[in-house]
Amino acid sequence: MDDSMDMLKRDFLPADLEREIAGTDVSGTVVVQARQTVQETGWLLELAGRFPVIKGVVGWVDLQSGDLKDQLDGFAKHPKLSGARHVIQDEPDDDFMLRPPFLKGMEMLQEYHLTYDLLIFPRHLTKALELVKLFPGVEFILDHMSKPPVRTGVIHPWKEDIEALAGQPNVWCKVSGMVTEADHRDWKYEQLVPYMNVVLQAFGAGRIMVGSDWPVCTLAGAYSRVMDVPVRFFGKLNGIDRQKIFMQNAVDCYKLEI
């Protein structure tokens, strides 16, 4: 994290989250890895065991390691392990997710019936499409809509790439992270609507879930303001579809006990 992210350079713990969601309709969350260490995965699962607000954990395991089975055997014993993620967006090789060692790890992840969160940029979407086609038995979750270029307002070819990825039935999309791709100090709801419209049309109400990207979202606004965006946008849908987007899809995809 560079100097522009100084406000994030502290611990954010379950008690902090509970203060943020107080007075909202949020009753639980899935926490997702930030550091690429098995130690963090163990720590997140330990927190999940102590705090009911944490319904699931998307941790990190080394998919390219010869010890992957041992890692998965250890973590899979925990009932709140939902899936895994790697910070692919930071890898210098855009083909990272298609390397043979990574693909071998994905095969094992599939055996454990775990989901995989895709943390990528728009330039990775075509690579992600190749990946998800190789593993139809894995549920993939596209994080932050792949961070579209909200600041510039550009929507193509992101739109077409999203539509292609949504054509794979094992891919879900998490509506989150848009505000940090906009001007942190001067973003407006109306700037985000075109991107949410694309996702809603492509994935439908049955494969969309809402995320906060907390605490990273606080770079651009308070938790309540950021979460008001999907509440406002999806508020136009019927009650059944809103129930899917705000709860049931996450429960089904991540296999949560609530």
C-alpha cells in the first residue's frame, strides 16, 4: 500500500465491522483474504469460529505448491471455509492463471468443492474466460466486477468481456469495489449505474451478490454510503430478486450456514 492508503494501515477486526453494520440490514458477511499466506487463512478461520457475524471465509492457499493437499486437508476441516483467492491482479504475467502449476492446483480445489474468487482487472477477463471453461465444476466469483474504469467512464470492451464471461453458468459476479475505481473525493452514484446495468443484464438476479469491499471502500466513502449504492440500484427489483442478490445467492454459492 502506498501513502494514499495510509488510513488502511491498521488492524480492522470483527468488532469494527459490527459497528459499521449496526443499524443496517446486514447480518453477516463473508471475509476474503488480503495477504497471501496460509497463516492469514488460519487466522480468518479462527475469527470465524469466534464471531457469528462471519458466515464464511475465502482464504488463500498456494495452488502451485506441492503441499497444497496438506493445506487443504487442514483448512477444509473448518465448516466456514468457503473458497480460495489469489491476488491475480498484482501478478506481472497476465497468463498467471493459465500456467500449468496453477491449473493443477485448480484441479485439486475442484476436488474439495471450494469456490474461487477472481480478483482481476478488465484486461484479465479474456484469460478468466479460458480458465472458467476448463473447470465447469468450480463456482467462480468475479470480485468487484473486475474493477471497471469508472473514473474515465469507458465501458467498452469491458462490457463485451463481462457478457462473454457471464455466458458461463459457473460464474457469479460480486457488485462491489466501484467507488475505489472512481474519483475517491468526487464520485457520484450516476457514474456507477451504467456498469451495474451491464452486470445485471449479463448475469441476471440469480448470479449476482453484493459486497462492500470494506475496509478498502473507506478510501472513497463511509461503509453506509458505499452500501447505499447497491441498495438504491437493486431496490427497483422485486422482492424475490432482491432476496437473491442481497443474501440467497451468496448462501448458495459459498454454501453458507446461516
